[in-house]
Amino acid sequence: MSYNSSNMGSGSRTGRMALEFGRTHVVRPKGKHQATIVWLHGLGDKGSSWSQLLETLPLPNIKWICPTAPTRPVALFGGFPCTAWFDVGDISEESPDDLEGLDAAASHVANLLSTEPADIKLGIGGFSMGAAAAIYSASCRVLGQYGNGNLYPINLSAVVGLSGWLPCSRSLRNRITVSHEAARRAASLPMLLCHGSGDDVVAYKHGEKSAQTLSSAGFRNLTFKTYNGLGHYTIPEEMDVVCNWLTVVLELDGLRLVDR
């Protein structure tokens, strides 16, 4: 969600069920269209929560696409169904990854970006579970394929993750280091990760460890920002950093100052 949200997310087992994604909300650029970013919400949330916040940002050249995750049973909640990009039982290095669910989320994002004009820069961002799905999409871009081996078709120019973590971290470094092309892509892909030290849903240590793992795997263009005392929500100061970072990385026209 946006300000003062308490949603989280990340992976375990999916089961072979037919999943239907919810409503997609689009925030159209108020100025010249230079970039399109798919933004993914957290566990139990919906796309409209973030579209309302993103519309207020001083980034008139970005088109935001805010999809809503499928409603599915989530192991973390004892099988209780809610909107989730993939299944999750626990957030830890040892927790099984729902590779099928992660691939489905990454494929949905890629499909949303696939119809954008060829001269438009493309990005992915998200909060909590949405951040995890965005970071997983980044790993698919770098490796050139989804976890199931199918080709990943989108050229990403920016990845943002707020209060999230890295799924499938155990195998990522080895898979990148054995491929010269993957290492090249990892080194050049800009990524911004932010995490609050007071996060009691996705613990700060998981965000920090994820950033360290990505860096050691070859993501050299990665920025990790810590917000002292920040819980599992975002604040205007954090979104200002996101705005400034995106403006530089995507080479957008200057920030449009507005009251937020």
C-alpha cells in the first residue's frame, strides 16, 4: 500500500491452480511520455492503493501501471486467501520459493510492458511482496529467462524495491557468474532498494542481506538506502528519493515540484 500500510509478501508453494489477476490501474503521464513503470503492491493490497499515491509524484513523464495480484491461499496465513503475487510461508533464506508463482507474476509484468512504444524506457517497482516480485523480475532480465527456462522478453532500465527481499537468492550468484552476458546485464541494470530499520514485517536484516547478495552476484549499479526507525510503510522522504533516482536513471525531464 502507500503511506502507513502494513502489507507484506514472498514465496512458497502455489499448486497448479488457475489464477486470475485483479484490476489494473493506470496513471497516465501528464507530460511527454518517456518511461513506463509497473508498480506492484504488497500482500493483501490492490493496485488502486498505489496508483493514488503515484499520481501525486512530481514525475510527469512516467506512465504507471498498477496491477492487482490474484487472490490465492497464502501459507503464511494458514491457507487464508488474499491478494498475493506468489505464495509465502516464511521470509528467510531457508524458506522454499514458489517458483511457479514468481514466474507467473514476472510474466504478467512483462506482458503489461510488452505493448509499450519502442522508444519508451521500461521499469518495475514494488513494495514488500511487490518489491520481491520486482527484484525477481530483475533477476529474470539479467539471466534472460524465467525460472522455468522460458525466454524473458523485456529490457528493463530501472528496478525499485521498497521494504522487500530477494527470492531465489541461494542460486542467483552461481547462475550469473557462469554467464558473461548475465554478468554484463547485472552490472548495468540500475536498482534502488530502500528499507526501514524498524520494519517488523519484512525485517531489515532480510532487505540488507538481499542487497548484499545482489551486489556480490554482480549488480554493481545498486543503491541501498536505510531509513532509521521506519516501519513497514513508506514516507514522503523515501518517495522523494525514488523520484530523484528515477529522474536521473531514466534521464527524464526535470522534477515537477508539487505539493504532496
